[in-house]
Amino acid sequence: MAKGFYTDTTVCIGCKACQVACHQWNNIPAEESGKRNLTGDSYDNTGRLSALNWRHVKFIEQFPDDRQQDGFLKGSRWLMMSDVCKHCVQAPCLEVCPTGAIIRTEFDSVFIQQDVCNGCRACVSACPFGVVDTGPDGKAHKCTLCYDRLQHGQEPACAQACPTDSIRFGDVDELMAYADQRVANLRAQGIDAYVYGKEDILGGLNSFYVLVDKPNVYGLPENPQMASANVDEGFALSTVAAAAVAVTGIAAFRKHRMDQIAASETEAGAERAKPTDAGSNTG
Amino acid sequence: MPNAPHWGWYIILYFFIGGLAAGLYFIGTLANLGGDPRDRPVTRFCYLAAFPLVLACGFLLTVDLGKPLRFWHMLIQSERIPLPMLKYWAPMSLGSWVLAIFAIFSGVAFIGALVDSGRLTNDRALRLVAWGRARSRALKLAWWLVGCFCALFFGGYTGVLLVGTNVPLWHNAQLLGAVFLLSAASTAYALLILVLKRRGGRESIVSLRKLEAADRWIIVLELLAIVIMLVTLGRFARPLVTGGFGVLFWIGVIGVGLLFPLLLPHLRLAALTRRPALGATCVLAGGLLLRFVVIMAPQWPNIALWKL
């Protein structure tokens, strides 16, 4: 049975308990030994998911340019979302990993085997969500869905720590049914909510979200693709170029060879003709 | 949007040197099979240069890894030794295998060229070369064809490797493999022209004419491929064609690296005729710059421009 996360962004309060729990359980050190500069434009001082941040709470502040419009802060919105690896059903990172370091576990999660990864970074460039990153140790890192905890019947640390149940862990099918119900409730209240991560996105995301704005507002791609989506076409066009390289090369070498053969034949013909002419003259 | 993979100068140089090695091996084989006896120095130089360049490629790829000592994980399943590790749908996996196989082909050609040039007189090597040359014509032709296939694949797969990512500029540039392959051929021709012009001598004039004719055609095709690629890329081309990288791309790659060498024979400037290898030098510099801007543009500013 596939396990995963259902993240309801409408009840996230941005407390970052998930980030702290993730760091603590997985023993992830702070970036730059904790000497971080504040971004200065938000409560978000993590910035992005990285090798040292497997959970990242995004703060999306939506205010009109004139904050007094329609009364103080009326029509304003503050969206918060705890981002994490999506554990895609069709995972681009797993697809491209040339060493076999990235595997699918018995919980249907996507896991990087640290003893196999050689730090080629193919997975980093393949993940459309900007999840995978290389750490100071040269290897690729991302959320493991707390594989070690799952093997002992525990839920991931972030889900356990979440005080509002914005992050829920469980069987993906059950979570999805719950999310659909939640979306229906929100829509009944006039909130334009939807589930991001159904089958139309990379075969389904085992870690999916309830969102209330367009995906790109949350920094999520509208239509993420498999990294290899255009590879066949790329190879086909390269084959055409290879044919062009071969034809031009052969033409250049053959043409001169033919010219040379023609020239030598003309030369030989002229030489054969010479004594005959002389003979006829003498005759 | 993916995080920057931090592919820096090791990868830029690998792409450039790999292209040169592929192009040289292919041209060397073409001159060997289709050329006349006066092309033998071309073949010899190609084979003498290609193999060391392939070795340099292996070195660059290895030192670029986060864990260089695990380079063999690309070819062997580290948990099931000695089962091979191959994902034929993943360009990086396929490329690792082709690099390894191409090293064998270029290595054999290298030994043959060493023996021909009298640099290698070891009995075992002489026997090996004699054994190889005593094979049937069909077998030798098959060997050269497979070698050329590996060379052409190796010259173009680097571009397809970038297509096989989710970085928008790379992912949507389906022609990148074709552009890199054409660039591999043009830079290899340029290197040969440069070497032959430096050597001088009447013997090389015939070969030079052939190489220059082929290089002109390839440059025209490369320009055409780049234009089509930019048109099909549309807004995704922005990191490449605007800003500082745009200046390098338009002036360095297109202007100096492709248009100038193409127009050079028609420019009647005294200062230019004193530098006979100027066009070839520009093609080589343009080829390196092409790889620099294509690799760096979508990663910047998340990567330092001097990042190895």
C-alpha cells in the first residue's frame, strides 16, 4: 500500500515545527553552521528545499499594492505551505539516476541510497519541483519519508509534529479521499480549493496538497514532465545531424578523390597520346 | 524549477573535449577509408589525439563527481557486482557506456597510429596491429562502422543529456544534441586545419582543402540548427540570448565562432591573411564558448562562473 503525505495548506499556520522535527530526527545540520542571513522580506528564512532542508514552509504574502484598499488589509491573504518531496509515482529523479542509487521502497516512496549515490547530480536537474540537491558531502539528499521510522511502524517526524494536522500521513488512497472531501467542504464555503497531485501530474504525487491558488503562486510547476519527455526527439534529431556530418565529410573526401582520379587519368591519357602522335609524325 | 546541478568547468571542458575526440576519430576514419594516401598524416594525427582526449574525458567526469571513487557505480551495480548498471532510457547512463566502449575503439586506433608513426616498436603491439590488419575487409569495415557510430553518438549525446533534465532551457531544446554534434565536427575540423597550417608543407594542401570544404558546410549547418533551436525554444531561450550570456552568445558564439570564420575567406584584409589559422582558432574558441553559455546560463546566479 502506497504511503504518503496529504498537506492541507489552508490550516498551515507557518510554525515550522515540521522543519524542526525533520532536522532533529534526521540529524540534518543547519546551513552554514547556523550563520544564516535573514531574507528580510518574509518569515521564510530557509528560502528553498535543499540537501539540508527536506521540509520548507513557504510564506506567500498576497497584499494589494495599496494596503489601505477596501479598508485596512481587506482582501489580503497570507498563504502558507509546508513543501516536501512529492514521492512521485513516475519520479523523474529515479528515472534518470545512472547508478541505481534512487529506488522505490516497499512504501512506494522514493529513496536515495547514500552508499550508492556518487554525486553525479542527474537527479538534481531532473526534479521539476527543485527538491533534490547535493550536500556538503557531495551526495544527493532529499526527504526519505522517514523510511527508518516507517520500518518500525511510526509516522514521519514532520507529520507527527504538525500541531494543526496540516500534514497528515497515511495510505495515499485514504488520504486522497479525505482531501477530496476537504475540497468539497472548502468549495461549499466559497473557497476555490483543489487537490494538486492527482494522476495528471507525473502519474500522481504520493505527497499531495490542497491549494487555494494557482500552483505557480506556491512555486509549483503547472505541468511538470518526466525529464526524458524530449529525449527520444533529441536523439532522433542528433541522428539527422550525424547523417549530415557523415555526408558532408564523405562528400569532401570523395570529391577530392574523384577529382584526383580524374586528373591522374587525364594526365595518363595525355602521356599515352604523346608517343602515338610522335609515331605518326615520324611515319 | 529544478535546483542548479552545479555543472561547472569540468563538465564544460568534458563536453568540449569529448566533442573534439568524437570528431577527430570520425574524420580520421573517413580520411582512412575514403581519402587518398596524402591524407594519412590526418588520420594519424586524429587517432593519436582522440584517445588521450577520451582519457581526459573520463578524468574530468570522475573528478566532477561528488564521490569520485564511486565512478564505477555508473557501469556496475555496486550492490550486485559484477552485474552491469545500464538504463538505456537515461542519457547519462547510456553515455557512460558509450564513453567506455568508445575508449576501446579510440585506444585500438591509437595503438595503430603509434605503430605506423614508429613511436611504438614493442613486439606485442606490432603483432596485435598485424593481427588486426590481417582480418577480412568486411570485419574491418564493421569495426570502423561501429567505432564511427560510437564517435557520433558520443559527440551528440552530451546535448541530449541536457535535454533529459527538467531545466526549461535544456529540456525544451530538442536540437541541442544536433547542435553539439555539429559543433563537435566543426571544432575537430578546425583543430586539424590549425595543425596542418602550423605544420605547413605542400603535402598537406590537398588535405587542407578537403577539411576546409567540410568545415564550411558543417558551420552552415550548425548555424541553421542553432537558429531553428532558438525559434522553437521561444521564451525558454531567454537565459541564453539576453543579458551577459546573450552578449557572449551573439558576439562570441554566433559572430566570432561561426559567422566570422565563414566569411573570412571573402574578407580581403592584409592583417587577416598574415594569420592563416585565425578562422580555425575562432571556431575552436566558439565551440568552447557555446558549451560555456549553454551550461552556465540557466544555472546562473546559483553557480559561480569559475566553478569547477
